[in-house]
Amino acid sequence: MVCALTPVNHNGPTPILPEKPAELSSAPPSDISATAASTPPPNAEQLMGIEQDPSKHPPSHTRFQRGSSSIRRRFRTATTADSSATPSAGVSYVTTPSLMGAEEYDYDMMDSDFYLLAKSYFDCREYRRAAHVLRDQTSKKAVFLRCYALYLAGEKRKEEEMIELEGPLGKSEAVNRELVSLERELSTLRKNGTIDPFGLYVYGLVLKEKGSENLARSVLVESVNNYPWNWSAWSELQTLCTTIEALNSLNLNNHWMKDFFLASAYQELRMHTSPWRNMNIYKYNLREFEQVEVIFEELLRNDPYRIEDMDMYSNVLYAKECFSALSYLAHRVFLTDKYRPESCCIVGNYYSLKGQHEKSVTYFRRALKLNKNYLSAWTLMGHEYVEMKNTSAAVDAYRRAVDINPCDYRAWRIRQACEMMGMPFRTSLF
């Protein structure tokens, strides 16, 4: 699935193979000497791969030209057969046109030093430097990267202000200061019809952050209809569909990516049915821990290095008080990848089962540093604060979990925390 976060592929340049000396081997010795005498030796610029003046050096003598770069080759126009959707048997899907045509993106922009420098800054998370480099660039890719960099820079500063002013769990008035200017610019581009699906994705993020959920849904639907392979846009659209009515109101094209979106949305809305993962979550929500444990054990035998959904397995082991199994699971995922939020939550559950609640909170905080919107970490940390009798911190953690996903029933223990504090439940939500 294609993700909009990094619009340029950096798999490394395509190696340039040496030319085959077929002509030299087939020519007689006299012709070879004549050819060598007529061909001038390469100068320093040619040896270093520096692009030369076309008027002085014909294309045949200039090997590293812009038109023959590896970046240009990676962004060639896709053929009709490559860009068409792959329908299932008996299912008719809408073919989505490719966005890699010459009319959509400027190839010179792909090769320009400005874009590559900005992309390097973006990959290093120097978002404002990336946006500054692209301040005068007008191609659609450059506009997307600049706006997305500004949005992330504002989010980064907002998180810093929250920690500086109120702490990581406190309620703060910090806002993303880039939203107003980004909404103005992206709205103008949309009205003029000069915005691409990735720009619509950023526009949807801005509208969602500002609370304009209906307009954000419309913009994200427009984005996924024009470019359905951006799963990030589908994920943001799913967070805006908290009811069945909102999900059914979406005017989506009949594309195979829509099936993945609906499966994920049905799972969140508790409408899932048969696949093993959905069945596992369904049984977990029904507290059928014995069957869930059997399914997870079979899954780990077939996929021993899996980390996804293993935090749910740790919750089952925690509820059954299986110390040895939870310890083994925590050790396994920590050796596999200790910098995954799921791994941190599993280790946090292990220390919580041992009664070391302070250490458990430490690992839940680590999970949130890796992913600030990781729902399980907020919910489990709220449970730990309840055990530690720190009800104010528990209310803040539960509130953050409810903000991320209002449909998650586990976070609604906020009511219990409010009763312990003696404060009205409705007041804690504001």
C-alpha cells in the first residue's frame, strides 16, 4: 500500500552498466586504431560525472545527463496495463488513472536540487528547513511536501508546548499555529483545481485538526477517489467515521482498496465477521480468553517474529495472570524490535502484573513517545494510575484515549476515575 508521507522513492540510484565492447571486438585492428584516434580522451568533468554544456558536448559524449538519470527512469509514465486496477472474479472495479503522467508532474522538479535537498531535510525531521527550501517551487509534489512539512512542524511545536506548559498528560491550550495559513492556501488551490490527491490529504488533516469534520470527510473522499492507493488518507477517513451513518454516507468509488477500508472500519465499529484477526478481536471483546489464547499460540508458531496485535495477546495473558507466558512474550518481542509501541506495551503489562506500576508507566510512556496516538498505551496507563491512586492523571490518560477513539469501551473507565475523585463525569470531558 502506498503511503503519502514520503512521496519520493529512495531505494538508491540505478547502477549504470558498462557498455558492451561488441563493436570493438568485431572490427578489424585497423578500424580499432582509427576509432581510438578519432575519439577524444575524457576530461576531468566527464570523469567526475559533471553535466556539461550541450552546445560544446553532444549528447553522445555526455553520459550523466538529466534526461537519463535514475530518478527520471523511476518516474516514467506507467502504461495502461500497469495502471489499471486488478478486479476479482465477478467484481467490476473502477480503473483509476495513473498520476505519473507528464501532464501531472514536472519531471524537472523530480530532478531538481531544491526538491532533493528538501526531501533530505524532511527525512531528517527538519521540517521547517524543508519548507523553506521549497518556498518558491510551484510543482504539485513540491507544494505537497512543503505544506506537509509545515503541518508536521506545527504539530511538533504543539507537542513541545504541551509538555512545557502542562506536562505530557495535562490539558493544554497549545494549538498548531500553521493550520490557519495552510487552510487558506490549500482551500484556494482546491477551488482553482490545481491541487493533487496528496495535497487534498494534507488539507483533510488540517480540517480535521480544526474540527471541521464534515468538510474533512468530503476532502478525504475526494483524495482517495482520485488516488486510492494512499492508505494514510483512508486511515484518516476512518477516524472520522465513528458511526454507521457516517460510514454509509461516503461516496466512494468501487475500487479494491475500498474493501480494505471497509474491513478496517467494520472492525472498529464492531461489525466484523469471519477473518481470523477480526474473529480474534471479536472473541477478545467478548472476554473469551481461552479461545483467543489458542489462536494467538497458533499464530506465533506460524509467525514467530510477529509483533502486530501481540499487545492484545499480552492483555489476555495479563487477565489470566500467566506470569511465565507473559514474561516469555515480553522477552521475545523485546529481542525482535524493542522500539515498537506494541513491544513497550507488552513489557509494561509484564511489570504491571508483577505489581511494579511505576515501571509499567515508564514503558507506556515510551510507547507514546514512539506513537502519540497509540490507543492501548493511553488506556493501559490510565489503568496503572488508577492502581496507583493517582486519579487526576488517570482521568487525563482516559480523556486522551477517548479523544483518539470514542468507540473504544476500555477508555470509558474514566467514569470510575471521576467517581473516585468525587467530580462529575461530564465535567471531566471538558
